[in-house]
Amino acid sequence: MANKMGQISIVGGGVVGLTLLTRLARLLPSYTITLLDGSPKSAPLLSNSDTATQPTIRTYALNKASVETLSKCGLSIEESQRKGEYKSMQVWDSKTPSYLKFDVSDVGADTHSSLGVIVEDDYICGNLEKIASNLSNAKIVKGAQVKKVTSDSVSYSTPVDKTSSSSTSSSSTPNSLNSLDSDLIVGADGFNSTVRTSLNFPLTKISYGRTALISTVKADSDETVGTAWQRFFPGGPLALLPLWGGYYSIVWSTTNDHAEALAEASPSDFLSTVNECIGGGPTPIKFSDGSFLPPPLKSAKNLLDDLVGTMVNGISLINMNEKFGNSKRFEAPPMITELSSPRFRLPLNLQHVDTYHSSSVVLVGDAAHSVHPMAGQGLNLGIADVECLVKCIESSVTTGGAVDDEYALERYSNERRKEVLKMMGGIHALHHVFKEENDLVLTGRALGMSLINMSGTAKRSLARAAMGEP
């Protein structure tokens, strides 16, 4: 009698879930890996040579480590023409004259390398689904609505295929109920994870009181510049990320009211606002007027402000000289001339579970953690979860252990929590530093960015972090 195949169930059909499906199917041929996808339709299959079709709106910034993981799945991002590469990043402040710019040369990489790539969600998902369809032990269930999750089973419903039902079955229930007994269950079902809720994973959630507005735009040239731009405002950063053919992705994190106004503005008014905000270069620092102080203290404050302002502005001017400290000159972003997609809004929250596993259930990606999009690390963290989980499972099974070995899953949880919390803490700190407008913080921000930009060591560390390297 043939041995019964083991069962691993993955809940969630996004990039993280599909990446895990293909990685585990290749690693564990004696297991059936079933992915339950709530979406009834597959993502469109986009050709890697098709650059004539306009980019779809949902995109991700992928670092080198994520690209390598997708390559292990059988998806070569490097060979695709349907992506945007950025070889440099430029970050600057709307309230000070300081900016930071680094590129691949800061890590000693050759000119063919990039800090990262911008890729569509549809492109990744459509191609990963195709790859999975050719793996005999990989199964995708579309339209699966998860009803209940326990430590060893998943109950879900799927729409009944009316074309295959008889004429006498019209009064039957519209959904088919199913249950999967599983050796391992992975929740990859996003921010509002059903798996996480069903198993009562302890969760910390903080609202930023901010909204991300996302859209695709086109510049005045068909040649896309390979730089990722990000300008910080008190309400949040505005990022302009390169795609191809003159197209760019906009991610604007801002206050809820401002995001609503941007979404409802006419296309021409929206483009005018974007160009005014992203097109502004370094700004001389301006301090509060001290009107709340008595005259003698106000005069002293104004004198001190003049001295500090002169110093900060002077250092920034030195910083703009590319011969000093291997700095890079400030680069003006392109003029945006076309709104090429609808404008979508997403509320921004910080969210993190206390542990990434409970019994034989594991969380990955946004089901375990979500971060502010300012660093573009959300999906990279999720794909790193996949890589770590696969490594821990592989270590267990190659030494005779089970796929749900307690030590292996605890190792995964501890390793990923440590890395995610480091990234989360840094992003959370940046959010608060750039949100503040008091004189002391403005001065610290301006000096800090200028000094980092003049430090080869500091920029090398930032470039490596952007590429997903240690």
C-alpha cells in the first residue's frame, strides 16, 4: 500500500502565500501543498516582454534577497522587462535644506546592479500561479472562504460550479463545505487574517492616523529615470518609484483629510499638487518666530536661530558639492504629466503578533506584521518570512523531524520577530522624527541627513539595507 501523502494548508493567495506554495512543493514532494485563495479569479498572466501594456496599479519594491527567493520559485524577475529598476535613492526634507542620496556604487556594485526593482502584484501572482500549476503536489483552491481554523484543520466553503450540477439541484446550497486535516497550517491571509483571529494570536496594533494614496502616473518623457525619490512632509512621505516607459508609481502617505482631498481632486489639480510637492528641492530651514516669548528672550532666540540656520544651510551647501565626501548632487524628479490610473487609499497601521506560531499553525507576511510603507519593506519582510520558514522546515525534515516540529517553528518565530522588530522600530522612529516640526528636531534632522550623506560608511550601510543584504 502506498504511503499516504502529508498535507500542508496555506491560507491566502497573495504573493507571500504563492511564494511559500511553490517553495514547499519543491522541497516536500511527499506532501500535498494546498493554497486556499479567497479570490475567485486568477491574476492575469502578464508576459515578461510586454512593455507596451500600461502598468497595473498595485506594485511592490523588491530588494535583492526577495528577487533571489522568487528565482528559487522559478520566477526570474531579472529577465523580465516588465519592471522598474532603481540604481539610486534620493530622500529629502520639505522643511530643511538637507537630503540624502546613495546608489549601487556605495556598496561597490557594478553598474549593471540595482538597489531594487518595482514589480506589479499581478505580474508576480499570475506567473507564480502558472508555475504552481506545473507542480504535481501543489493545489490552488480559488474562491475558498475560510470558516474555521483549528490547530490541525481548516474548514472552508467554495462556490458550487453550476455548470456541472443537474437541473434538479437548483434548490441546493450555493456553497460546498470542505475540511482539510493538515500537518501544518500557514496563515498568509494578510492584515485582517482569519487564521490569526481564529487561533487568538496576541496582537499589538497602533494606528498612525495616516492614509496611503496610491496611483500610477506618467512623466513628460518615455524614458524612465532609474531613481527612487522620496520627499518627507510633516504629514508623511511622498514617494515616486520608477516603472518603465515613462510610468511611475506614487505612494503618498499623508493625513486622512489630505488623502481624501487628493483622491477627490480633479486630475489636473492632483498632478499640479504632485509636481509642486515632489518637484521642490532642498528648502532653507525656517524656525518658529518666538512670538510666545518676552522681548528679551525673543531677541536672543532670533539671534541663535540665525546662527544655527547659517550653519545648517552652509553644511547643506557643502553637501551639494559632489567632490566632498563622495556625496551625490541633488537630482530633480521628472515632471508628471498624466494620471494613468484611479487613486486608491489604504489606512496605515503598525501591527505585530507576539509570536509567529502556535502549535502547528504559523503566520507569515502581513498576517504576522505590517509596517508603514515609507521604506518599501512590507513585502520584502513577508518574503523573508517564507525563506526563513522553508529553511527551518528543511532543517527539520532532513534530520528526520516533522514539518511542524516545535523547535523548528519556534526557531522561525524567534528569528523573524527579531528581524521584523528591528525594521519596525526604525520605520516607526522615522515616522515620528519627520512628523515633528519643533526647532530642535528640525536642526537635528538637517544636520543628521547632511552628515550621513557625506559619510561613505553610513551610505554603504543604507545601500546594503535597501538591497536586503546584511
